[in-house]
Amino acid sequence: MSSWPRPAGTGGDTTLVRTNLGAARLDHRDCPTRLSSDARPMLTAHPEPPELAERFQDFTLKVFMDALDLIEHDRRDPTEVLEELRRTKGTFGLYRRREGHPLLLSWSAQAVRHHLAARTADQRARRAAGLPLTVPVRDVWALGKDPGPVDGRGADTYETTAWGRRYAAVDGSTRELWLLTFGAAKEDRPEAEKAVAAYVAAKGRPVSGGWRKRYTVVPAERLEPYRTAVPERVRVIEFGCGDGAYKELLDWNQQEARRRFVAAGWPALSRAVDGAGVRPGSGCVECKALARCDAIARTPGLLTVAPPQPRRPRRSLSVSDLRAHRDCPGKFHATRQLKLRSARAESPEVRRGRVVDDVLNQRHGSTPYQSCADFPGPADPASWGAGSLRLSGKEAVDGAAMLEQHDFYCPLDGLAPTEEVRVQHQLTCYDPGLDLVLIATPDLLHTRHGGWIWRETKTASRYLYEGETLMKRYPQLALGVLMLAAGVLGGDVARSRVELELLHTDDVTFEELDPSRPGVVDEAREVMAELARPWAVDQDYPTTPGRHCTGCEALDWCRPGTAHLAATEPAQGTEAAKEATPSHETEAAQEGES
């Protein structure tokens, strides 16, 4: 009998266990059941849902990887491949490929050029150092236990893979695995993740097949010797598709790779494989067990939006998603769905809000919790910070003043020690009719006399505008009202409240909403429905140039946006336009909205 509890609502074979780098990260926000289910690729939802797909390619790296395959493995001319990328809209005429959105195509072409330049620079450095050069390898590398007796987990096969771009020296002495990041290259990765990546590169065998079946080892006689040779050394390199930077994370011999895997890699993978228990979150979207999961609240009709026709794959939705879509559907698709964001310097207001938010989170998360008035302010109000972010001058003085203003409204002041406090806690609920996972992350949640208090704390450069309702200006308040009214958190709704705290340098604006009042709930539904209806049916995600183009994180790949800014700022050009008056969403970000 298997020691792993098969989740309700799933079927299929659990004898194959396959892990990857994602399983080694062990993010505390991940759901253990989701991770262990993912580690069993032949496990499926039961009954299996129909295969549904969005119109556009939503695997961000697919066009990039297909283009590099043509260049590195088929030895096609890069200029020719990039032209074909544009002409075929990223499909390259390949089977069952969906077209890429114009923003993805532009980003992919840029990322390909970045990668080719990084590879050239890396190989030039190796040549100068007298080290063997490496060539692209098409093979998938996998390691693990071949089929055998079923063990206590109910598994007879174990496989571990590491996804990325693969290279090997022709003399067989070296293998490289390039790990990919959408934006800037990461400075480092968790030890367990690096250990797994290195060991797969060190010991992995070339395989074929996969997906929902076991890999098949490619016979050595079909491959050149360097593709099957056990390398003396392995390199793992971090590459940023967005900025083109690359960094060698490790260069280990076989012994070191094995030692690190035994010490850090396999223990992390084992925890993922054996995971039980549930933790609702963004991972619910692709979870095989969602249909029968009791941990996520069911909230049918919460958005009062009709199910889209034709049906769409399961999606997640947050207020940040809706705000982005309201400003520009193309921006939503690029930044929220594909997670593509250019590295742009934050404004002083955004940076100040982020630092104030970090300090408040640290204070509210202290154990046992206590009022913020019990914490000292910055030793030097003109120079302070949180984490890696620092404030100075007026920016710092204003931030310190906002922290002081909060002390008078800290919700933990006088709160009984028996109450529950959650800081930046992700809330989720599920609408089965829309097949939609709704996500919210309040700044602070706490119980009080049997009810739940949902607190949003924002830094503000100006006071509320009287011509716009509170929930329309801050739609996350509307979602909070609906979640509390629907009982997502439980508790006594009549004793629950949604609170808004706007911190100014010399004052605090404080507002509260009662989710037990029908009129408040009706207004919240209207606000959310107005935002959600256009989003729910949109499959084209057109770019809509306007004031919001200023500072847009997708502007680097948006021709309509750059053309709009150039036309509206002819004297100063696009770069000057980036510094122009902020758009409605940028203002929201400057006031600390998540």
C-alpha cells in the first residue's frame, strides 16, 4: 500500500515519480499536495477536463526556445530565423503551435539576440582561459531509478530532469546547463535547486519521450560519444533573457556534484514527492485535485460575470490583473500572463511606498505581535531603509513621517493576544462556473471579537478625490468586501470590516466598509463586474496606447506604445515621455497598491 495519500478527485497511474528544479525550490507558499501531484505525471484529474487553450501562446519561453533550436541544432542563420519568427508569428510552421502575441514576438526576438551574444562572450572567455569550448546539445538529460519493484510510495520509477539550454564539450569533459529567467539574471538560486541542476548535468542520460509516460534512454550507439560521456565537470549558468546578462552559478566536478545532491538536492525533492496537506494559492490554477479540494472556498457568482464562450482554460484573477487589463489589454497579457516586465527605475514615490510597506510588514509580523507605537522610528529620518532599498533626503523624511502617522492607527494596538494576525496572507476562492481562481493579498488580516478585519495600508501623495467612490478608486477593497461577505475567511460577517488607511506625511485618511450591509456588497459587485466583464471575454489583448503608456513595463516591446509617446512628445522623444505625468495605474502604484 502506498504511503502517499492520493488526492480525492484524481485518477491514473502513480508508479512514475518525476521531479524537476521547481520541486527543489520548496517555496513556503506552495501547496504540498499540488507539488506531490505534479511529481506524478501520469496522475490526472478525474474525470479529465477537456483540452482547452488560449488563442495566443502562453508558455513565455516557447517561441524563444523554438528559435534557438533552429539556430543551434539545425544550424540556421540567426537573421533568417528571426525573420521567420516574425513572418510565422512565432509558430515556425511547427505542429500545434499557437501564434505569439506581438509583444511576445518582440520580446522573444530580443531574448534570442541576447542569448546568442552571451554564448559568444562566454565561449570567448573560455578560449582565452584555455578551457574546452562547448556545443549545443539537443538531448534531454534525465537521471533516476529505472522501473523495478513498487516501493512504499507506490512508485516503481524515479526520474529527475532540469530544464534549460544544454551544452557539452566535444571531448566529453564538460557539460553546461543554462537556466533561464524572463527578466534580469538572478544573482543566485537556492542550494537545493543548484544541486539538482548540477547532478542532472553530471549524471543525466540522453532520453526521449516523456510527458505522461516514462522516458526512454536513447541507445549510446545512436549518438556521438560526447553526448553520452560522463563529464569531468559541470557548469550551471544563470541567463537573464530580459537584460542579456549571464552568471556562472557553479563549476563542480563529479564528486562535488554528487555530494551537494545528496546533502541538499534529494532531501528537497523527497519533501516535494511526499508532500501532503493543502495550502490554497496561485498554484490552485493548475492543480489536478482542485475539483474535490475542501481547503479552497467555493464562491459561485462572486463576480456576476457570465462564463465566456467558447470555454477557456482555468485561470486566476487578481485586482492587479484587472487594473492592468483596464489600462491596456496588451499590457495585461505581457506583464500579468506572460510575466514580462522591463527593468525600469522606480519613482521616488513608489520606492518610498515599498520601503514603508516592508517596515510595517516586519513590525506586524513580530511574535508576539505588538503595536507599531512600541517600535522606535528610524534613527536618522533623513537616511534609512528596509532590506536592500534605501531612502534619503525628503523621500526618507516623508516616509518616516508616514510611519509615525500609522502608529496612531495601527490595528494591533490593544488587540487581545488571543486574536489571530496574518501579514500579507494570500487568500484564494474558486468560482466553479467560471473555472476561475480569485486571488487577493491584503496588507494585514486579523480577527476581532469573532469577525475578520481586512486592512489595506497605502502611502499617498494626495488626499482622496471626492468625485470617485472609494471602492472604484481602490477595487481591492471591493474584492475584500465580496470575499468577506461570501465567508471566504469564515467568522461573523456582521463583525467584519474592510479598512483603508491612507498615510500622508501629516495626517491619515481612514475609511471602513461593512461587508454585512447589502448596499455595500451591491456596490462592490458592480465595481468588480465593471472591471471583470471586458477581461472575461477578451482573447485578442490589443494594445491601446494612451496616457498609461508612460512607464509601462511592456513598453520596450510595444511598437504602438512607443509610437504614441513619440507622437505626443515630439520635442522630447520617448525617453522624456517616460518621465511625464503618471497614469492612473502608476498613481495607484505610487500610493502603495499591490
